[in-house]
Amino acid sequence: MVHNSFDPQALGRQLGFQGFIVPQQMGDYSFGAFYRLNHGSMAAPGAIGLTWIRMEGGDEPFQHVATITRQALESLSESPGFVTGMVGARRPDENGESYGFTVSAWETLEAMDQIRPNPQHQSVVHEFMKEKVAHSTHSRVYQLVRTKPMMIACAECGKKNNAHNKSGVCSACKSPLGDAPPYW
């Protein structure tokens, strides 16, 4: 008899996936996963929207909320002034409770305010508020009060430099600095 086996993490990596083994709960900490959507915007965010969502009922409500949240984020990401968005979730626990969050970053508060008439966003809000898809939800909007420069490390000496330094060279060793990454 022949017994074949494989390393699931190695297989996942070969297929372009990531695999993490983490507990669902450890003391006061809950673990899950997140994804980020960015179409290449290099703009600095001036407003942030945060939404927290709690679902009950197991995998079906969890999957439904994940689908409609992703669809809403994709719709919003086409809007002028959208910088980036993140969605995170923790799968249902033994009691069927799960949690999720969304973060959307916008160039300005005015750009962010355009989500109100967005039909996909309105549909998600309607489901959360009227159809009781989510057990509880809470949203906040934050506007920029102060900012500090994005810092990047010099590849040669490791010194942190302002990523948007006009000279494009390290202030310590004068080596060329790489490109600034997108915010968030």
C-alpha cells in the first residue's frame, strides 16, 4: 500500500495563497483575516470611515455579509477621491457569533460623503439596519487633524527618511531612496 501526503502550507504557497494557523480566540484577543483594495492611488487620506459589524447565526450570515461588504467596497473604490479600503472578519465561533470591520480611506471628507447616494452602499446599509442581517453595527467618520510624513528606510543604511523628500536621496548616506508605497 502506498500512502501519499503533502504539505498543505507549501501547496498553498505554490498556488499563490497564504496560510496562517492562529487560534480563533486567545484571552481577550480574537483572530481573523483581512484584505485590502487599492487601485494604485498614491493620495494621502484626509478622511477615514470605520464600520464594525457583529453577526449571529453561523456561517450563512457570515458569508452573506462578507459578499455584500466586498461588493460595496468594490463599488465605492471606483469613486473619485477613494484611496484604499480594508475589510476584516473573524469566522463564526462555537456560538455562531462572528465579527467584521471595514475601513475606507478618502482624500477628503467631501469625497467620502459621496458614499451616501451610492446604490451598493445604500443596499448594504438597508440590509444591516432594516433586514437585521447584522446583529449590531456601528460606524464612525474621522477627518484629518494633523499629519506626519510617511517615512521609508534607506536600503543602504536603514535610516528613515521622508518618503516624499524632493531630493530622492537618503539624508545620511546620500543613496537613492525607493518609491513611496501607497498609503495604508
